[in-house]
Amino acid sequence: MSWLAKVSDIAGRAEDLLNQIDQNAAIALRNTKKGAGKCNSTIGLIDIEEQRTKKLEKPQSEIVETTAKHHIRTSHTYSVSGRIRNKKKDDDLIAYLNNSNEPTSSRCSSVASCFSAPNPHIANTIQTTPEPYTPEEYLKIQHSDTLRCMHMKESQIAVMSVRLQEAEEANIKKDAQIAELGRELKLMKEELEAGNGDMTNDHSSTLKKLQREHNRKKEEFEKREQGYVKRLESANNENSENEKELQELRAKILKMEVNEQNLTEEIRLAKYNLEANKHEFDEYKQRAQKILSAKENLLTSLKENSSTGSDGVVNSVELEELRCELGLLKDDLQQSQFVIYNLKGDIQEMENRLRDEQRASGAQRENLLKQIHHHLSQANQYREQMERTQLEYDFLQAEMRRQEEAVERKLAEKDIELAKLMEEKKTSKRYGAGEMEQKISLLSEKLISKQTAIERIESEKRALELRLERAEYACRNVETAAVKAVTIEMRGSGANANIESCSLFKVSHSDSLLIRIAKLAVCIFDHIGLRLAVFMRSPMFRFFFFIYCLLLHSWVFFILFTYTPEIHPL
């Protein structure tokens, strides 16, 4: 859109030139108005030309208003430092000329104030006293004032002529700039026609790039999706395998618990049988001891009775039988002891085997428990990984949806921009020439309006020259009338009487002390009041006086609200 920026820049330059011409014309018109007002305040003999000046001042005021509005409207455009300096120099020159005419205007205003004073006391003194100046002196004063006004007007006319020359030069420059603008318009049209083709090519290339990026992102998303699906399948398979292993380990643990219970029952039975065998062995041992003790008693009794008779043979037979029984009993006892020893060995072997099996089952159980905990932790980790992968998968799906929507929006925006550019191209081809012709016509109308304003200024200049000629003619008539006036002595006596009568509060020697003090106080108060009135005319004095009043009142209120009276003890 560089051609639009160039067109706006060119339009800004043209408006800047027109604003400079408007400002110069407005300043010239304001200066002419100020000069006309001063001449009307000082010269009372040129009342015939007031209607004509009013008629001329009406279009001037209209032109000033239009130029001021146009200046306000286009004040945001570019400003040139050299033009501002020239404007400041012109304003300083006009201010110097206006300041040089202040004594004449003050003198005329003092004379006029003698006749139209708002103070009733001064009006009464003027009515009761004769005129302070003679007609000859009054006419001389008017003549000097008119001469000064003429000089001032001549200086203003010189300034106006310089301004007119500057305006003519500016018009010539504007004509050259309009020609340059036409050339630039042609170049801009050519650039615009060449740039539209470049814009379409750029947009088509950007669309192709966006489509490539979209396809690449789609491929990346599909690859990521396949990878996540594979990871999910592998995680599910590992989870199912871990569950199967856990079930097998639980079955093994149940089998081991059943075997352990069976072994404990066998150990209980073996212990019970061992205790029963021990009890039987103790009973058998007691019985054998009783039998042995009984047989020993019999043997001892038989030995004692062997010497007594015929029963010796019987006793010997019985003794042998008892010995045989004793041998048999000893053999049975040895066999039972051997069985007991065998049973003890079997029991010890069973206990050792049970202990070994318990230790092995405990270690295997601990290993199985560790494996179970490990598999459970792995299962939890796989579940967390599955949840994370599921969340990532959902997030990637949402992100891809957002990216697809964004790409679609961009494509739609590019399509809209392409359609707009095509429409702008068509409309620019249709209405480009018409718009530029309208702008050129507007610029020509502005130039015509400026030329009419310059012609009005020239007509006002001619009217002012006519007024100056008539004022010179009136001054000559006043000089001829002043020759026939009263002498200077009569004027001096009348002036002295007027001065003595006008001073109401003048201190005299015949007044008493109190009257003198009162007159002095009134004069001092009047002088201070006049000084304050003069100072009150400036805005800075009013601003500082307002700030002083605010500070004083705030301090007084602060003291009133924060004061606490002291309480003295009685």
C-alpha cells in the first residue's frame, strides 16, 4: 500500500502550502483591521467612509473565519521550521509597529475619556469647568495623531505588499508543485498497475507456503498418532502379561501354602506318634523293671532255700525258665530300644526336612512377595504412563484441531484479502482517474478561492489608500482652521483654571490638618486602587492572588480545626 502513503504525503504537502497562504492572508487582514480600528478611534472627521469600511470588513471577517477554520482543520499536517521563523519575524514587526502607536492612541483615548467619563464626579467637574484645550491645540494634537496613523498605515501597507509578493511567489510554487503532483500521479498509476501483479504473485506464493506447512503438520500429527497408538498397544500387552504372571505367582503361593499345611499336619502326626511310642516304651520299661525285680527276688529266695531240701531240682528248673524269660525280655527290650532309636532318627530327619522346607518356603514366599510388589509397582507405572499418553494424545488432538482451525482461518482471511485486492484493482482501474481529477479540481478551486481572497485584499488596500488621501485633505483643512484660532495666552489661562478646578482632592494651604490627612489618605487609597486595577489586568497576578487566598484560607482552617486550648490547673 505504498501508493496510498505517497498520495497522502502529496496531499499533505499541498494542504501545507495552502495553509501557509491562508495564514499569511489572515495575518494581513488582522493587521488591516487593527489599523482601521486605531484610525477610527483617533480620527473623528472621517465618518463618511465608515459604511464603506464596514462593507469591506464583512468579507474580510468571513475570509478570516474561513481561513481560521481551515487552519484548525489542517493543523495536524506537517510544519516547516523556515516558515515558522518567517511568521515569527512578521509578528514581531507588526507588534513593534503597534507598540510604536501606543502613545497616540493613549492620548486620543485620554481626550475621548474627558468627554465620556463613567465617573459622575468627573463628569460634573467637566460640566462646571471650561474646556482644558483650545481648538488650535486640539487640532494640532489631532494633526500629529493623524500623521502618526498615516506613517503606521504606510508601514502596514509595505508589509502587505511584501505579503502579496510572497503570496504570488507561493502561487507560482504551487503551480509547479501541481505539475509535479500530476507527474507523480502518472508514476504512481504505473507503479500501482505493476504492483497489483506482484501482490497477486506474493499472495499465491504465501498460500502455497501455508498449504505446504499445513500438509507437513498433518503428516507430523499422523506420525505422532501412530507412535502413541503403538506405545499404547505395547503398554496394554505388557500389562496383560504382568497380570498373567501375577495370577501364576498367586497360584504358586496357594500351592506352597497347601503343601506347608500338609507338612505341618504330618509333623503333628509324627510328634503325636512319637509321644505315644515314648509313653508305651516307658510303660514297657516299668513293667520289665518290675518283672526283673520280682525275678531277682525269686532268685534270692531260691538261693536261700536251695539248701533246704528236695525242692532244689524244681527250683533250678524254674530258675532256668526265669533266665530264659529274662533273656527274651532283654532281647525284646533291645529291639524296642532299637525301634525307639530309629523312630527318634526318623523324627529328627522329619524335623530337619520340615525346617529346610520352611526356610525354603519362607525365602520363596519373600521372593514371591517382592516379585508381586515389583509387578504391582510396574503395573502402576504402566497405568500412569497410559494415563499420561492418553492425556498427551488428547492434548495433541486438541492442538491439531486448533492448528487446523487457525490454518483454515488464515486461508479464509487470505482468500478475503485476495478478493478485496481484486476488487480494489478493479475499482482502482475504474475510479482511479476520476478520484485524481476530483482532487485536482479541488486544488484548483482552492487556488481560485485564494486568488479571490488576494483580489479582495488588493481592493481593501485601494480603499485604505483613498481613506488616507481623504484624511490628508481633512488635516490640511484643520491646519487652515487652526490659523484663525484664539491666542496661546487665553489657552494657558483657561488650562490653568481647568487644572485647578479639576483637582477636587488637591491639598491646599487653607485646609485644616484633618482635611489634609483625609485628602492624602483618599489620594493614596485611589493610587493603590489604580495600581491594583492595573495589576489585576494581568492573568498571572490573578492566578497568584487566587493561590494566595487558597493558602491563607487553608492555613486558617487548619489552625481552627487543630487548635487545642491549654488547660491550666487551678
